[in-house]
Amino acid sequence: MFWLDAWKGDGILKDRYPQLYDLDTDKRCTVMQKINGNSILWRSCPLARGLESDLGSLYNDISHTRLTSGVDQLHCHLMADGTYTVECLRNMIDHNPLPLSCPLVRWCKEAPIKVICFIWRAAQGHIPSAMSLAHRGVSLSETMCGSCVGVDESVYHMLVSCHFAQHIRNIIFKWCGVGPTQINTVH
Ligand SMILES: [Zn+2]
């Protein structure tokens, strides 16, 4: 798509020209429709909004584009030939440092993949607690923990501070021969 796919330069045009994107009446048009079709139909004139510079840059970006016949293709930048494999993505993750804001990623072969995925999602607060479901717009009768009184069911509460969760955790620790262990964070 013209605005929403990365087909010209770095990133997508929607992010490079957000105000022009807002003014376009056909936000899901294809590149072919924009380049070979009629000019962009604006909701209101970009020039009247003081967007001459953005408009000039956009036209400059796309003015030298020449489309050829044929079907659309996806090109993966990770491989020289443009193909995508899970292996190349895995290698990229393994060999490139993540931003400091990201949680540490460890590939643990001993733990089942579903356990690793659960922990990774929990560390980011993305498991379906009542609070996170409500945050995503899911209609719930209440967001309180079913085992505690007056406490919202957040990811932290579900896995760390809930008395019921602590009780289950202590049983598992005992079962595994691990002494009493204080856990203060999902991470
Ligand atoms: Zn609770």
C-alpha cells in the first residue's frame, strides 16, 4: 500500500508524512493507484495547512518511481537474495544487541518453548490479566482478583503478590526441593 507499506526509502510514508496522510481521502490505496492513477484527493488543501515542504518532499520521493508489470513481491532485507527464513531471523536476534530498554533474551533449550513464550510475554505485561484485557477494550464485569479482596488483577499481582499464587509457588518450590524464595518482580 502507498502509505502503509515500506516500499520507498526507510520506513513507511505514513510515518514520514503523517499530516499529509491524515489529509488523504484514500489511505489504503495501492502504489499503482497513486503513481499511475489520478492525483491524490485531499480532504483539504495541504498548501492551506502550511505543508508545502512535506508535499514537495513527498512528490520528490515518488517522482522517479517507475512501476513494471508483474505481481507484487515481498523482499526480506535480512538475506541478500530477499528470501525470509526463521533461521535468518534467529541469527539476527542472536548476533545483534537489543536496545537497552528491551528485556534480556535468553534461548533456553531445557525449557519448553511455550514456557519461554509465557515468561517473555509476562515480563512485558502481555498475558491476559483482567487489567490488560480491560486495557485492550474487553468488556469485563470486574477487574478484581478472584482470590483477593479489593485488588486489581494485574500481571504483577497474578504472578507475584497474589496470596493464592504465592501459595501455589511455595508448593512447587517444596516439590522441587527449593527452599523459601522471595520473588518481588515478574522479571
Ligand atoms: Zn489475588
